[in-house]
Amino acid sequence: MNSAAGIMADGLSPRDFARLAGFIQQTTGIKMPPAKQTLLEGRLRRRLRALGLPGFREYCDYLFGEGGLDREAIQLINAVTTNKTDFFRESDHFQYLAATALPQLAGRGIGRDRPLTAWSAAASIGAEAYSMAMVMAEFAMTRPVFRFSVLATDICTEVLEAAHRAIYPEEMIRPVPAAFCKRYFLRSRDPGRKLVRVVPGLRSRVRFARLNLIESPYDLDIAVDVLFVRNILIYFEKSVQQEVLGELCRYLSPGGYLFVGHSESVIDFDLPVCAVATSIFRRE
């Protein structure tokens, strides 16, 4: 059997799946139940091809028996993390940010006395962070002085590289308001490519860094006024959710806002926040 055929035909043994699933959950907090075995196999085939290995057994031997984790851990994490994202996803959050959170924060001098700091804590390819930055840039146009910056973090290095480039298919910006498209995106000079790029002025407001949410304490020296941690908690066990949210709230300034995904909740956790709208909370 040649190596390509072996990669296509061989599946993970129960032992190897258990080893991989245990490492992934321990390292990233992401649950990997048996129902996800086919998904995991599909995502790892590219790594097998890149390493020239004939099957999953050899891949696991390389990782766990030959010291390959030192070289392969980040690539493995990149392969298994889910990075679905859209501009202005769950748009009511951005409406609340523009209409309520930013005016309240600015009313306390934030943005004038010191820059407002926002954090996209599961940034993927940057759509959320740039959406936040667009809303803040629009708000700044209504104020004589309003300074802000956005920190965007993710565990996956590949998506962070894409986010830093800030180049997207045209179809991806369909949810973006037309006026924002004109102000904040440049179209490719080659119409056939159908690509856009975030304008330099907005890109300069967003800083990207790799961060694993389950590795605390975080190496950050910031106080955050707006924190988006959306649609990532659902991948964690409840105990991990509590730990991650507790650590995140340490960086949330008094009166700062926490946004979680619509399918997520923090109600059952002991956190220093109170609900102000659906899936939106404020630091007490």
C-alpha cells in the first residue's frame, strides 16, 4: 500500500484517538468526544501529507513516542481548532456597542483621558476584531477626541497570520453596512480576484497576538473596557468555562462590558458581572 492510499484508508485506532483527544483537551480545553473522530481524522490528513507519514498510527507514534510534539504541537492545534467567523456576526452586539456601551464609557472619560481598549479573545481571521474597530472608528468621528485600540488573540497561528494580512473575499463583507465598506475596505485592482483589504488606518488600530485561553495567568498588561469572547466557550467543559471567564474578568475594567455568544451563558458562574442585555454583561 502506498503512503497516499494508507492516509486515505486508515482511521484512528481507539487508543490513538484517545491519546490525541486527551492532548487536545488538556492543551486547548476543547472537548473531543468520540463523535468527533471522523472530523479529527479529516483535519489531520493534511498534517500526515506534510510530514510524509503513511497513517495515523505513525503520526501518533511520531507525536508521543519520538518527541514530535515539540515541533508539531502548534500545527496540530492549528489543524483542529474551529475558526468560523463573519463580519458583524450576531449584529445586535455591535448595535449595543455603538448605541449604549461606547457612549457610557466615553461619558466616564474613557477614550479621552486614556485610550479605550477592546479585546477580541477568539479572533480567528480577524472579522470580529475589525468589526469592533469599525464601530469604534465611527463613534470616534462624532467626538473631538476618542482614542481606542483593539487587541485580537487566538490560539491558532494560521488564522492570526490571515487576520494580520486583512485580505478577504468580497462575499465575506456582505454583512458590512455599505457606508462602512466604502470607508474601511479597498478592492483589489484586479476585479477578477474579487478580494478586499481593510484600509491601513483601521488595520493600525488592531494588534494581534497568540494566546491560549486555558493557559493562565495571561501575559497581558492591559485593562479592557470591551471584551468579546463569543462562540468559543461552548467547546469547553463547564469547569474550564468558569476558569476562563474568571481569568478574563480579571482584565475587565470596572464598568467594562463582556459579550458572549448567543448560545452561551455566564449566569451559573461566580463572576463580578451583571446582565445588561441578552448575552451582554457589565463589570460591577
